[in-house]
Amino acid sequence: MTKPYEHRRHLAQLNRHDLHAYQLQRLNSLLAEILPGNRFYAEKLSGIELPLRSLDDLTELPFTFKDELVAAARDDTPANLTYPPENYVRFHRTSGTRGRPLVVLDTPQDWQWWINTWQYVLDASHVTSADRVLMAFSFGPFIGFWSAFDA
């Protein structure tokens, strides 16, 4: 297994063809994992031929809008859960500025994904574990800052 930094560098150096192949493989793996347990997306994508053959097939996937997720939710239970409730360890909710708040639950793997995405930003800034970063702002409820903090 390569170290995370080496993996990110490898991805950054892929040619377009290999990058598209990697992205397609990751997307098809994600769909294969979530669709059996995620009623919302299983219904939404029921007419789509899977696995996708190329990234050009992305045009066949319908957009998902916040209003759909809010309307399909029951109480504070999100409509698009893939796993049993005990698998989720973080609770987030939109502010509700424009209607009913949208609840989002994360598994430990989801949260790690958030942290990993910030690593690309830190790599580009040449920040390493030897550096120290001061997060000099109020986090409030914004999920992006919380995940940056953990990164």
C-alpha cells in the first residue's frame, strides 16, 4: 500500500486517459456499494444502465436537488441513507435559511474522505506535518472548516 501523499502525487501526474479510467472505476465502485442500500438513489437511478461505460455516461445521470432530499426525508432522518443508523457518527444540518434544514449524516469513512480532500489543498500549499496552521476564524456550522481543521 502506498502512502497517502504518494498516492495523491501519483493521481496528480496521471495522463488524461488514465485519470478518466481511474475516475470511472471509482464512480462505478461507489454506485455498486451504495445502490443496494440507498432507497433514494436506487429509485432515482433505476433507469440508468450500470456500470457506466465511460465518463460520457455522466450526462445520463440526473441532478439531485436539495428540495428532493428535504421532501423525501422523514422527521430528521435523511432520505438517502445507505447504511444502518448505527454506522453514522457525525450529524450535520444546513441552516434552514431557505426552508426546512437538510440533515446529513457521515460514517467514519465519509469523514475521512472530507479530511482527505483537504490534503490536496495542503499538498498544493506545501504544508507538511512539520508545519503548524492557525485556523483564525469562527467555524460556526460550516462543514468545510470542520473538515479542514481535522485535516
